[in-house]
Amino acid sequence: MGFWKNLFSGSVRGESPEAMASSVNYGASGEEFPLGAGEVSSQTLPDSGSQSLSRFAGSNVRVFFSTDRDLDLYELEELCDAVGWSRRPLRKVKKAIQHSFLVVSMWEVRGAKRRLIGFCRATSDHAFNATLWDVVVHPDYQGKGLGKALMKFLIKKLRSEDISNITLFADPHVVDFYRTLGFMPDPEGIKGMFWYPD
């Protein structure tokens, strides 16, 4: 239960609120979001449609998060293709996004061009529980702390809605990544069960 206690106290993986505050960037709207490790600095640029902005150290590349659900589904499909995910019918992807409790996208901005480089969404009962789905970061941007920043942003948003139980399903090769964020196998030893059509 350590992970959940940390979320209730406002920290992740045992970090104190003070430690988290030192890794928080304030976006154009004044809203705070946690930064990733190392390559993301605290410089910000105004953008009325974004939740937050940050700049990679030593470059003119900016990265921002958005909770806007109006996404180009073909651009999202390209992102999913880049990590080797199976294609899904776009009409169903659109419906899944529309019915999600929270949608977060991560964008790279170079000059006037922007590119979708990360995405995740959560479903919820709007009271206690949320489950994370479709967490993806483009391979060119992995290992830079951006996946961690994306997840912390999503968790902070869910906690601001008083969601206290956050679950996800992880492929074996990303389990360690989620562990670094404080996720753990069910501490009660309950195993998930699944039903699939024949």
C-alpha cells in the first residue's frame, strides 16, 4: 500500500513534496507538472491550448502536454505503428478516446511544426478507480525522462479528481519502467482475470 499512501500525500515513489516541487515546471496556464529527468528544463513558452510547456536543454525543441481529445487519429496511428503496436479500427479508437475519463497527449514543437510523440488515456468510475491504457512514447524520445513525465502528469491529473486507485496492465518489457514510478504487482496477491471471445 506504500504507492497509494504516497499518492495521498502528494508524492511518488517516496519522494517528499519538497523534492517533487523542485522537479515541477509551471506551464503557461500556471498549472504545475512534473518534469522528466535530465533533459527537460524549466524554461516555458506561452501556448493557450496546452496544459504545460517545457524545453529540452540546449535545443530549440519544446515539448508540451495537452488534455485535448481532438486528435488526428492518423497521427496517433503513426505513433502506435512506431512502437510496433497492432493496428486497430480508427472508429473504435475514436470511440475509446471519446469515452475515456482522461486523455493526455505529448507534443514536440519545432518552429511552427508540432509532432505527436506520446499518448495515454485513463478510464474511470469517476469516484475511486482509474485504469491506464495505451501508454506510448515514440522510440526516438524514449530514455529521455519524457515517459516518466507523461505518467506523472497523468497521475497528478487523476489525483486532482480524487481518484485513489490507479491500475494498468504492463507488457513484460516495461514492468521495470512502471516500478520506477511506484507501481507494483497487487500487494494483496490478487491476479487479474480476463475474458475474451472465442
